[in-house]
Amino acid sequence: MKLSSILGLNSRSAIFGNNSARSKRIARSKILTKRILRRAGVPTPKLYKVFRTDRDISNFDWGKISSSFALKPSKSSYGDGIIIVRKRVDVENKLTPSYWVTSQRKKIYKEDLDLHVLDILEGAYSVGNVPDIAFCEEYIARHKVFRRFAYRGTPDIRVLVFNSVPVMSMLRLPTVESGGRANLHKGAIGVGIDIETGVTTYAIHHGERIEYKPGNSKVKFSGIKIPSWSQILEVAVSGAAAAGLDLCGVDVVLHSERGPQVLELNSQPGLQIQLANMAGLRKRLERVEDLRVLDAEHGVRIAKALFSSHAKRKSEDTHVLGIAEKIKIRTANGAKRVVEAKVDTGAHRSAIDKKLARELGLLKARNILWKRKVRSTFGEEERPVISLVFWLRGKKIVTQAGVADRKNMKKRVIIGRRDLGGFLVELGRKK
């Protein structure tokens, strides 16, 4: 990772922190965030109760809500003041009160919950110790995919969104040290995620690279396939858009039945996500800063085209290509069409003929990632760059391709060198 590509705190605030005062106010309040997200149809955990005054506590029966829940301050940071209750235990002896068990296996009673709410209302966990609001929401247990990797608490997925494009993401795993919380400042583990595939890559703990779960050399953090990956990214983009946030960290948890749920929004997200992905944010943000993004799905398409990790292919998958190869292109309706393509190691990006792209339904607005200005014999013109999926020697390739008029060329598709990883090219060999 080049130092010049790393985004620092000053750059984050001065260059890319164009969030409005209203958007920041929404992000600072978890209650306001939930209200805005619900209005926009963005899924969030169920809200059980909001405590605004002392009277809300005295009139509340904790036994009438779910036996598992999360009690939170509205304006805390770094996970401070959050109590996760896993279950309620009803005692048959009437002289002994019922109690709840937290994620740390501690017993707490009604009086403990009431006192904690009072502390929150008095501002014990808010920035500047100003009076706050407390609320109770649904506790979402960890998804079965993460059980081997997380300690007791629920992992979440931080998605960094800029200009409606998810530019970077990481999985945050609770540890013994973090007390079951998915917060890096408290000792949780951050694991980078490849934006294209949703597969984990590198892991960090206190800013240092690690490969295996502490204390267990058999549990490796790389190679975890995140379920519902495209849906997670779309939900994150929709959440940022609902609050009007330009640069935003969106925290998403996975419900086993209802899928991705947005926990909270961060208008000034931390930057350790760069270490977890071994990649700098600066260039990623610059690449999407001026793009026109139609909606969440379009933003995810752009992200997958731009920010794939391009993992190295295994040597046994290597094929020798000629300068002409037959490929199968996926059309807009999901069919496959066989086309003869030119393998061109002199071209960086793959390209497709404009008429062919239109025939295949690939020039629809949703499939156009962006437009770029190029100089040609006809002067300066704008050419679309589209999302293209094709199969070469049985290998599926998801890429971005420039669109140009190639009607006078023998081959209507060019395969550029960025899509030839894992292949050998024999220039004198036609097929």
C-alpha cells in the first residue's frame, strides 16, 4: 500500500467531508437515524422503547418486550453505554426476582436496567456529557457464518460509501478483549472484504496484521464468503442516501431471516479500514467523486467494476490464448452470445463495438458505469464505459469495457490486458 494513496483525517474532513449540518445531525443521533431510515424503507432492527424522561422508566415493564434486546444511548460513540441482553430468566420462587443475562454472562435486574437508563439520560455516555435519549431495540444474534470467528457478540460490516458508491468495506469481529463488541478501538478484529466478491482478504488487530484467530491457529480470517453481499452494499448505499450523507460509514448486521439491517451511520468514519484492506482510500474516492450515480444498484455495479481485488489465479488454471478467441458474453436478459474477440495485450481495458453492445442490451442507462472523454479522428467525444460479463476458456470475467464504433474492424470485441490475468498469450497463434 503506497503512502500517497492513504487518506488521512485532515483530508477526510477538508476534501471529502462535504456532509451537510442536517446529515451530520442525523448521523449523531441513533434514534433520528432509525426514523429517517424507516421512512426511506431501509431495514433496521426493530425498536421496542424510547426513554426520554424519568417517567418513561417508572411506567415501563421490561418483561413485556423480547427476552433479548440491546439497550443503547442515542448519541454515544465507540460502543460506550451499550448493554446487550441475551435472555431473561424467570425464577419460580416468588421471593426471588427475575433477571436477565447479558452477552458477558452477567446477571442484571430491573433496577440495574432502570439505573442504566437514568445514567444515559443524564449524559454519562454522550459526547460532552450532555443529556441524551436511551432506547431499546431488537438484538440480532450473530449469523451462523460468523460463529467460528466472533466471540459472543454480533459482528457487523462497515461499508464506506462515497457519492452513492461503496468504496471499501470490512467485517468487524468481536473478541474477548472487546467484550463481545464489534468496535476496533475496544479490541475487535477488522477484516477487509473484496468489494466485487464479498470474500474477506486481510485482518488487523490493534492496527497490526494477523492471519489467524488469536489463540486458534486453525481459524483463518481470509476467504470468508459474506452472505447476501450485493444486498448488503445496496442497503448501505440506500442508508447513506436517506440521510443525505456524501461520505459515510454504514454499519450493517445480518439477520438470519430478514437479511441486512442498518445499525447506524457515521458521518466521520474511522480510517483503519484502509489497513484491513491493504489499500488506500484517496484514489478510490477520487475515482468516484464526479460520477453520476443513478441509484443504489448502479452504485454497487460501479464499485464492483472499479474495486475488485483481482486475486491471482492458480497456475493450474492457466490457459494459452491466441490473438483470436471465441468468448461468451452475457446479454441484458441473462442469455449468452458467442462472439469472436481479439486478444490485445497492447490495450489496457477491454472494448466492445457500440452496435453490438446495443444489440445485447448492454447500453441501457443502468449498465453504463460512467462516460469518459477521448480524442479520436472526429475530435473529442464522450464514450460510455459499461459493465461487461464474459467467459473466456470457461473462465468467468466481470469487467468494465469501453464502447466505441468498431464496425470497420474484423473483431467487434477487444480483450485488454487487465482481463488477461492467469492467461498466457501466444501472439503468433490465431486460435
